Amino acid sequence: MPMNLESRLVVGVSSRALFNLTKENEIFEKEGVSAYCRYQVEHEKEALAPGPGFALIKALLDLNNLPEKKERVEVIIMSQNSPDTSLRVFNTIAHYGLNISRAVLASGASLAPYLEAFKTDLFLSADEEDVQSAVDSGIAAGMIYCDGAKDYLKADCSKIRIAFDGDAVLFSDESEAIFRSGGLKAFEENEYRNALNPLPAGPFAKFLKIISDLQSEFPLDQVPIRTALVTARCAPAHERVIRTLRAWNVRIDEAFFLGGLAKKDVLKAFGAHIFFDDQEAYAIPAAQFVPSARVPYRHSA
């Protein structure tokens, strides 16, 4: 009888999100796919350096080795690479001892159908089109920012720290649309008026619930995952957020209501393994200090 992954957190990660493929991507963009393939084959015995998603993926996989050892997390390489050019990635996975055995190698085809087929809960990629397709399919996904100059191997993997923006990430973009069309006053009036009405779920609501369920498996003083809400909201728009999380019966360990202040310093202090935000104005500056990913708006059907 075939196994299924429904009892696990399933994370799909592209090779460029997991490893540093900056040089290889430049070859692809400047010289084309043939030159890229040739380079990968010629260097397939050379291990790649860690990329922006490496510390998060390693830490998530380590959850499987905690007390009451069980398969909590499944990581799947999901890449537009061809099978022939994938050996270098698999050799690098073995080099770092990552327990990743499954892969989707689509040779340039869209990954969206396979994300659904594998019941993917989170997808990380440096390819905007793939991420957009994932979000449009109802899957939590972020376009991770890659900095080839950073040493991502130094990141702390002892406790997973995940930070989320609120509107258009954990929650729908309904309230944010009011802010965009009517300004701050209209936004605050709407949130005050609807303080007792939970916000609609956003693209990462289900993922947060899964993380919250994982946290509940451990004693409070031994929880290996810590979450944070880092939002531009402030009072009086805070109450609806708190009541929404309560209604969802999920935990957020830390919350920062910044009222439009920069998020990067808070995220640096929190030590996020990943930060998800819908706006480049916050995600790109944060990427100077912590791995960050932009969550695109879902296209209407």
C-alpha cells in the first residue's frame, strides 16, 4: 500500500532557494540553458554553498529526530531543472547530510500541478512565476531573496524562528485594500468597527495552523519552534488581530505592532530563519539581516 504525506508538514523547496546557485543562474541568464546544463554536469561533484532557505530546511528536518522520533516534516526538492542536471543538487544534499529523498524535476515546466499532487503546505522558490502559480493554487508560497555573498551556513538551526506579516500573508488582503483605497483613517475605523469579527484567512493561515499543531506536541519549555507576527498595524487595529488568532485557536509567540516603523531591526533581533511579507518595501530591507520571502497577491480566477 503506498504511503501518504498527509500527516506531515510538506515543504517544497527549489534548488536555488536551498543552495547558492548565483553563479549558475547568471550563466543560465547570460548564456542560455545549454551552457547552464554543461556547467552543472562538469561541476556535479562540487558541493554548492548553502542558500537562503538552508537553515530553515535543516532545522525543520531536525524535528524528525527529536524525542518520540517521528516523521513530522517531509522536504521535497521541486525544481525546473532536468533530471540530467540534478546530480549536483543531490550530491550537495548528501554532502550536508540532509534527509531529502524525493524530488520533482520538471525540465522547465510549471511546478504548480505537482505542488498540489504532493499536498505541499509551503513552497519556497526564487522563481516569481512558480511562486505566483503556487499562491494562485491556494498554497502558501514565498519568493525568497537570494544573496550570493552571504554565508548562510552560520545561521543558528537550534530553534526554528518563523516571522509573518499580517495582512495579505496570515490574513486576507481585505483590510489592506481599504487602506490602499481610503487611507489610514478609513483602515483604522474599519478595524475598530470590526474588532470582534475575525479577519478572513490569508495564504499562510493554514501553514500557521500546522506550525501551531507541531508546537503543541512539545512541553512549553521544550518547543523547538517560535513564531512572530511583525506587522505595520498598531492600536486600535491590534485588537482584531489578537481576537482572530484566538478564534483560529493558534499560537503566536511574539507580536510586534510597529505602526509603519521599519521591520528589519526587529527581525534581526528575533533571529528569523524566514520572514514572509507581501511588500517589497519591508521584505527587501529585511533580507539584509534574515532570509526573507515576498508573498505575491493571489490573482483572481
